[in-house]
Amino acid sequence: MSERESMEYDVVVVGGGPAGLATAIRLKQLAAEKNQEIGVCVLEKGAAIGAHILSGAVMDPSALTELIPDWKEKGAPLNVPVTQDKFLFLSPTGARSTPEWLLPDCFHNKGNYIVRLGDVAQWLGEQAEALGVDIFPGFAAAEVLYDEAGAVRGVATGDMGVARDGSHTDHYQPGMELLARYTIFAEGSRGQLGRQLIERFKLDEGRNAQSYGIGIKEMWEVDPAQSRPGLVVHTAGWPLDADTYGGSFLYHLDNNIVVVGLIVGLDYANPWLSPFEEFQRYKTHPAIRGTFEGGKRIAYGARAITAGGLLALPKLTFPGGAMVGCEAGFLNASRIKGSHAAIKSGMMAAEAAFEAVVADRRQDELSAYPAAFEKSWLHAELDRARNFKQWFKKGRTVAVLMTGIEQKLLKGKMPWSLRNNKPDHACLQPASQCARIDYPKPDGKLTFDRLSSVFISNTNHEENEPVHLTLKDPEIPVTVNLATYGGPEARYCPAGVYEFIKDDHGADRLQINAQNCVHCKTCDIKDPRQNIVWVAPQGGEGPVYNGM
């Protein structure tokens, strides 16, 4: 007999980011409009709403305006309107600026805001609570619960107070079952439970292989003379080679704060590449470094993004639930924006769930949600950009040319769709076939190492808990990854979690420093044999981002 207690709601939402909170808010708004009672809760694995949120971010306010028309009056933290767009192509020593009239619409940000998305999520959490949503931060949903017919009937949170050897400590608390008519999954990119649902219900059948990137970001307090509130800078080119998808962002907030980051597509081929070191190197470019000289780095983090677009979007519903936001992959990679899509998808899922609850339905498919999506402005927006990521499979030169033709000349109304059947982990080439990359040592002023970076991400995990990064086969890291690919996990992880060391007999072994993990999910995506599985640690653990 299970020792877990249970609670019942009409709708359980897994994940307290913009998508999950928009879902909860819209449900409660509809209940108030129709004078109905509806029980809604949000589970958030971070210690607080926003603690695990990391994004650029330039925010298109259109969906937020639909959800909360008076967001300005209610104090939403959208305080820095975009005043200028710059797009630079970088060579190792130079920068070529693209004239504004040549930029496709997807790179124009007039009417958008530079935000700290963690702060926006925190504010959305306050709006949700004011409407009567129950929010449980510090509780990680660790298991999907199914009914006898195989439909999703809720989730269970992970047990707390379990020692590394599996025994129960004095602080042991069993997880709790959250049962619902419908469960909405909003875990963000490469969600642990979402991955299981896609596999179980074959939600990706007939779709393009999903494509991901890793975004590595820092926040700086810069010399006031370097501050340009409202300036948005994007770059392509150096330090990445022409066959590697990626680019940088540099956004000027208020109060002398500048955020900077590099996104690297996880379909890269060279196992010697290190996204973290490429980002550090990027900051040394003559066109970039001046912004940060004399400044102070105050925050660091990393997160995977789901970038395959409309053609890689899985089926959104299954018996008993649905996926919203980056869990499904609503990010518009061509615009480098996902928060507006997350909010809109959450609203559409909420409207379908509300209609079903009022009709006294449960555990069936919310087919009104994908139907609404297909008729929405969000579908039209993603359809226009549906080939964006696929063009980059053909190299940067072809991608830039074809993106310009599709987006600028054809206005997104192209007669073709490009297929991609190769997942990111299958793109890695053997190390012997690739050029080694020598990265310079960090100087501690402009460039940094992983451990000092993790320190300012405020990441914490209990030393004695079970390792939340699990290996299906403990031999593969040495016999395959190290032998064939040069041990890429030691380079693609931005937090120093994985390192190859010698044991007492001089043999190689993989050491997993799970306490460093910033929950970016890159290892879960890029491991060439899909041998590493990321699962949620005890609730509340991981990074504590301050408005990242």
C-alpha cells in the first residue's frame, strides 16, 4: 500500500514558468467569468517561482496583453522597451553590421521589451495566487500517474530525505500524489516527464526530429558609460565555424545591467567543441569586449532550448493531459523568442481544459486545444518560420541566404517544407575525424572557468542524496564516449558535472559531480548513445537565479 498522501484538483499544472502560470491564470479567469468553481494547482521544482528560469530575453508582449490586458497598471516588470536593433556578422577580428532595411521582420524588435524573465515569472505567480491558484514551489514532479485505461491521472512528487544509498534519513518525507481530471505539462525544454509522455504516446510520430540548442548566459553590471538601455545586439559568425548553428545576444537593461549569451545548436559535429569556452571566447571580440571592461559579472546560468519549430512540434494532447510552452517546443527560433508563445499555448490549453471540466469530462483528449492552435496567430507565426532551423543543416552561408529569401522576399509564404530526421545526438562525429580546438585560459576578468561560474549561479544539491544524473550503462562513458568521441560530456556540460579521471589502477572512469548541475539538460540531449538520463533531484534544489 502506498504511503503517499494524495490531493485532487480539476487541473494540475507541472511547471511554474510563463506557460504553466498562463495556463493556471486563464483557468481561473474563465471560472470567474462563468461563475464556476475550478481547482487549479501549479507544481514548481525550483525553490521559488522564477528560481530556475533562464532566458535572453526580449519579450513580445502580445500574448501577455491577451492574458492580462492591464499588465502595465498591475506592475508587470516590462520596463525597458527596445530602442535599437543591431545585427553583426563577426569575423575573428572584425564586425560587419547589417543595415536595418535588409533585416527580415523576425529580427525587428520595435514594440518589444528587454526583460529579466525570472522576474516576469515571479510576477505571473503573484497574479495566479491572487486568483486562487495553489502554487507549490520546491516540489518536483517525478512520476506520471496513469489510470487503469492508461490515461494520465496526475503526477507524484519525488520523495524527500533519501540518502545516496537509497535509505531514508531522519528528514524522509514520501512524495505526494496530485490527481486531476487533466494534467498540463509545462516543464520547459526537454522536460523529464514530457520526454516520457512523447515516448509512451508516440507523440512525435511523423514529425521532424526535435532540434535543441544550449544557451549560456551571464549578467553584468557595466561601467555607466557603456550602458545603453534598450539596445539589442545579435551576432552570427565567429567564434563558431560555418557549419555550426548558433549566435549571440547582448541586451542592455536599465540600472547599468547588460545580459550576454551564446546559443549553440546541439546538432554540432565536432566533439572537441565546448559551448562554454566558445562563449567565453566570444566576449573577447574587439566589437564586444568594450561593453564589459571595467564591469563586474554578477550572475551565470545555462539552459537548453527546443528549437525545431513547427515541423518538430509533437502532438500536443494525450488522454488526460497536454503539453504547453517549451515542453512541446513552441519557441520561434527565427525571432529568438519563446515567452509569448509559451503564454499563448498555455491560454489555449486552459480554454480547452475549462470547457472539458465544465462539461464534467475527465481523462480524455483535449482536442479543442490543438484545433485552436491551428487557427491561431501563433500557428501562423511558426508556420512562417518553419524551415528556419532546417536551413542551418546546410551551413551558415546557405542558411543566411535562404532565410533572407523566405522571410524578406516571400514573407514566409514558401511552398516547401524541409525534413530533418536526424536527432542532435546522432550528429557527433568520431574525435579522430575532427580538428581539436584549443581554448585560451580564462583571465578571471572577462573570461572565467566553469566552477567560478557555477558558484554565482547559486546552485546547491545535498551531498548525500541519490545522483540525479543516471547512466543506463555505466561502461558506455569510457568504452564509447571516451574511446570514440574523446569524452564530449566533459566539454558540452557548462557546469563541470562530468570529468574523466584515473582510478587507483590507472584506468579511466567518469566522475559525475552532480552537485554542480544547473539543470540545463544538455547531457540528456547530446549524449551520443542517449545513455545519460536527467531526472529531477529533490525539490527546490539546483540553481537559484535572480531574475535571469
